Amino acid sequence: MIFVDLGAYNGDTVDQFVSWGQLLGDISNAKVYAFEPNPNYQAQWDDVRMRHIKHVQDIQFINEAAWVDDGGLEFSLWHESPIGSTVMPAKRNWYAGEIVGIKSFDFSAWLKQFKGEDIYIKLDVEGAEYPILKKMINDGTDKLCKLLMIEWHADKMGQKFKDDQKFIEDNLKCDWIEWR
């Protein structure tokens, strides 16, 4: 069992993954991968890891952004209000943050290594869900997922993203729920 948290924030979803996983049965062989490009949360990740390492095989926090290719991105980093830091210039709050460079990776390519596993993914990536999910649909990696939990941000980004969301909802080849 693989739990992937895209937009891991302070690790709160890892707590939820472990609780849910225990309802599914033995999670001692489960692996958790939590990606968060905002460096302000790294100090909290060790506490989360220590709370749950006895329940799962491995927990990795990675300070990178999931994206559609490898390399780097500009990131609007909010210091006062960490909610909403984003790689998406179309998001209304883009210019409110400090623009910094971050590492990014091709999420679809990374996901392929887990083919045949039960994969649960939470996406709360402040608008980046649209290009990531469109690529997953186009290359078929959406079919690898047992469940996607998606927080949509089109209401903060404009009509193009509402159209993208409709396309994604109509074309995903895995179970998904809206995350809030």
C-alpha cells in the first residue's frame, strides 16, 4: 500500500492516512511519500514521522513540488499565511507571495514505479492539480491509482481551470473524491 500526499503542508494528512490505513487492515508494509515544496514545514515533519513510523514501513517527506516534468519552478511562497503558496501564476494570490525557485519532478514518471500496488493519493497543490491530472489522464498513470482525493482550486483561477476540471472529472480512469 502506497500513500502519496501532494501538498503535505505540516504532515496532517499523513496522520489521516495512517488512521484510514489501519481501517483497511495491516499497514505495516505501507509506504508514505509526502511532498511539500514550502520549506517552512520541515521542522514539523520529524514529529509526524516519529508518531507513525511504528505503524508503517517507511515515511518520506520530500521538499519538492509534483509537476509534469523534472526540473524547477517558480513558487509564490507565503510567509504570513502558508495556506495558498503555489506554482500557478493564474491563481489569484500569486503576486502576494515571495517568488522563489523550487525543485520539481515529473509525478507521472515517478508514480510508474509503484505499478501493481494499491495507491492512494491526496492532491492539495493549489492549482497544480490541473496540469498534473491532465498529464496522468493522457499518459494513463491515473489508472494506477486506487483512489485520488482532490482539492479543486478552479474557483480561485478562472474559467479555463473550470473547463479543465470538467475534462478531468469526465476522463479520470480511477475512483476519486473531492477533498476539503
